[in-house]
Amino acid sequence: MRKLSLVLMGLCLVAMSATAAKKVQKEVNLFPDGTPIEDWFLDSSVPELSELGKIYSLDDYRIYSDPNQIQTEKIQAVIDQAAENGGGVIVVPEGIYKTGSLFFKQGTRLYLKQGAVLLGSEFIRDFPVVMTRIEGEWCRYFAALINAEGLDGFSITGNGGIIDGNGAPYWQAFRQRRQWNMACTNKDEQRPRLVFMNGCTNVYVANVVFQNSPFWSSHYYKCDHVKIVNVRIFSPVKPIASASADGIDMDVCHHFLIKGCRITVNDDAICFKGGKYPGADTDPNNGPNHSILIEDVLFDNTTGSCMTCGSESIHAYNILMRNCRVEGGGTMLQLKMRPDTAQRYEYITVENMSGFCRNLLGIAPWTQFFDLKGQPDKIPSHANNITLKNINLQCNNFMGVSGSPDYDLTDFAFENINIETNQTNWRRDAFVSYTMKNVVAGGQPQE
């Protein structure tokens, strides 16, 4: 009887331990506002080529590797044929296939085999002018290299294959134009993005390389349930500096997973957009980014910020970035505050980070190209419930935060942070309210 009691007690302890473990796991997997992170986010398995549908390999359609020949029409014809036949996966074999804008259709997918390079044309004439979303507004601009609109289940996957934007000629033209006119905007020089998805759902991007984009590397507008897994995104700083080559731009998106990626770009690595200018917060084309999980990402030599609530952003919330490493570059978390746009950044958590960068946190007015559109007064913005915790970094500065009457910073929480730096000064008066618990900068406790 005693043995039975001990066994039952042991089973109870095991059950209690399992319950406690589940409770801890549940607590770990919460968004910053306390709502649960859905199981969808925790599955990062990648579909195999055999699961993607009927195979349409380029070499089966007499499309062969040739870095000197533009093959846009031939490749688009394969995409169109696959769509007409009920869908399938366009497979790029080993080799170099040069192309202009490609437009994928419902039921079609893209797969790049090891050694495959889909190379963008160096001529802007190969990218048609279309109505598109760019820099927080709809306008006529150039289509991207890869375009997907209104697709359910679209994917770009592979075995290490590359989509290369062939950006050098575009960067050189942009830099030269800036020498002539320092006020020229990003759109003044004609250059395409690498990937643009508009209104897509259940998207998978995995095991591929995006590199050398003439403009933004990947732009997702009004997309939901998107997984970006094990993707390498690269744009150079030298010998020719790339320009405006953001890694991942989310523009009015939700339910978004970024996991196991490596991002090395000459601008912001991950950026939230959503609209700009007075009245942008009431425009149905604009909106928030929310329910975003970013984890296990390596940011190395990214000149901008690792994560930015960007220069065209309205509302960002329920964003969790965790378990990432930073090896060089700019600010870990940047909040750009536009004086011509009503912005709110809230319930954002960055935790379990290590490495080195210039700043832990950056907040400042964003005045480049802002326009009040005749409105006499600047528009107030807000950032609240921002948490940074369990962070160990080497930084040039502790924080680069500017105070302003045009925005308020409330309920910021800093916890278990150690910053190795020689610059420990920071603007306490920039915050309306903040808390610090076990925070050390330059060997000095902060409060």
C-alpha cells in the first residue's frame, strides 16, 4: 500500500511538473500585450519540392542558363501555362537566368535549386510601370523582379538558390543623381524592388538568398500569415554601396514569422511601414502591422537598424523580437517619429539579444522629406509599452533618444540589461515614464 501511495505521489508530481512546464511555455509564448502566440507561429517546417505541385522546370521548356540573354517572356510563359493547368511549381535549375519583371498567378510557386541564380536585368525598361504600393502610398512606379498579387499559398523556396537584383548599375546611378541633387528622393532614380507581394495569404519564403536588390529587398503589403525561414538577405556597403536596400519591409501586415534568417544590408534590416502624411491613419489603404514574431535572426553589418518602426509607419503593435544576435551595424531598435503623421508604436518587446552595435535604442523626429500638406501644426505621436530585457551588448552609445513636444514616450521598461560602452549619458527627460531593473551601462547601474 505504501509503494502504491509513493507511485501515485510520483505520478502526481510528474503531472504537476508537466503542468508547470506547460504554464512556463505558455508564459514564454505570449505577445507583448499578453495574448497567446498561436501554434501557427511555432511551426517552421519547410515544404519539400514534392509537396508543391506539378513541376515546371525551365530546362524542360528550352530555357537555358545564359547571363547575357533576357528571358522574361519565356519564363513568364511557363508561369502562365502552369496557372492555366491548375497550378504548379516553377523550378529554376542550376545556372544563371536573366529576367525582368515576373508576375506569378494563383496556384503557382517558385523553387530555386542549389546553384540556381535568377538574375535581374540591369535595364529599367525590363520592369514595366504599374500602379503599386511604395513608400507608404499608391502611385505609378516600377514593378518588382518577383511580383505576387492576391495569391493564396504562394511560396518562394529552394535549396540555397539565389534571386539577385543585379543592383550595381542602379546604385551607381542613384549615387550620381544624389551628387547632382542632394534632395532627390528614393523614387527619383528608376530602380525596381527584388520581391513585392500585395494582398497575399499563407505565404512561405524559405531556404533561398535575396541579394543585390536595386531598391528594397522584399516588400509585403497587406499580407497575412507569412513565414520567412532560413533566408539570407544581402546588399553590400563596398566596393559599391547599395542604396535603400531594406531587408524585409512589412506594410500593413499581420501574422508574420521571421525565423533563422541572416540579414546584412546597407539600410534597415526589418522595417514596419503603413502610410504617411496628415490623414494617413484614416486612409483605408493604410493601417497597422501587428502579431509579428522575429526570432533566431543574425543581423551582421547592417548599417541601419535591426528593427525599425519606419519612416512610413502609422501603427505597430504586438511585435516580439527574441533570441537574436547583432554583429555590427546601427541601432537595435529604432522608432522614427514623423511630425506629419499620426503614429503609435505600442506593445513591442525585444528580449534575449547579444552582440554589438551602435545603440541599444534610438528615438528621434524623422524629418527627411516630411510634408504637412498645408496643415499648420505638427501631428502628435505616441510610443508606449515598449520593453527591452535580457540584453547583453557592446555599444558605442547606451541610448540615442531625443525628446520632443511632438511625441510622448510612456511605459518603457528596461530589465536585465548590460551594455558595455564609454558613452553612458542618455535623456531621462525624454520619457514621460519608464522603469529600470538591473540595468548596467558602462559598468554603472542605471535608474
